[in-house]
Amino acid sequence: MSPSLPDVPDAPDPDPDCRLPYQVAVFARRLSAVGELDRAAFLLLDQLAAGGPANVKTLAAALGVDSSTVTRQAAPLLRERLLARVPYPADRRAVRLALTPLGAGRLAQVRERRRRLIAELTAGWTPDERTVFCALLARFNDGLRDRR
């Protein structure tokens, strides 16, 4: 049995197909405002934390953006010493981007703040409601990823 969903008070349009784009945009904006890292920085640091040092082309493919976007997003992270350029073992002329200890610490702080926020916001939800929400959000994100 699926959990009942709360009514949306005074919704201007009861059609979820009309409300959903707005709710997704609000969600993304508010979640980004929680941490000190913007969405792009968080995703880049998270990718490096998961996969280890990588070149710009590999990062671009993993993030679904072009190489120039990764280069632009990495620049302030390099200046803040959250990322470092490290030599590629097979070719010392080539470099990869790597998460620094400072970057790993900042990423851990943001992850923990987000985890606490989500726990707080869903504290009144049942475990089934959290499971359904997570599954639907994952399905939504997978659909976006698959459109690339």
C-alpha cells in the first residue's frame, strides 16, 4: 500500500504536471542554499571523492557536461585549495584533478548538513514515506541522466 500524500493547501493548479517543475526548481534552489558549496561544486567534489583523481574529460563525461564547463567549475575550487592538480602516473605532462584533504573536509561538512536537514524535514514521515520519496526521486534523477 502506498502512503497517503499530504494535501497541498491553496495550490493554484491541482494538476501535478503543472506544479512539479516549480517544486523541483524550489527544491534545488533551497538545497543549494543550505551548504557553502554551490550545486556544481558539490557534484564535482562528490565525483572526485567517489572515483578518485580524474582528468577533465573523464569528469565531464561522468557529470554529463562538456570539458570547458568542468574547467570553469574547477577553477575556484583550485584557488580555494579544495582541489589540486596531480600528475598522471603514465604521463607526467598530463594532470588530473584530485580532492584535497581540505576539499574532502568541506564535502563531508556539506553532506552532513544536508543529511541533518533532510532528517529534520522528514522527521514526521514514516519509513515507508521516506523510502517511496527516495525511490521516486532516484527514478526522476535516473530519467534526467538517461536523457543525455
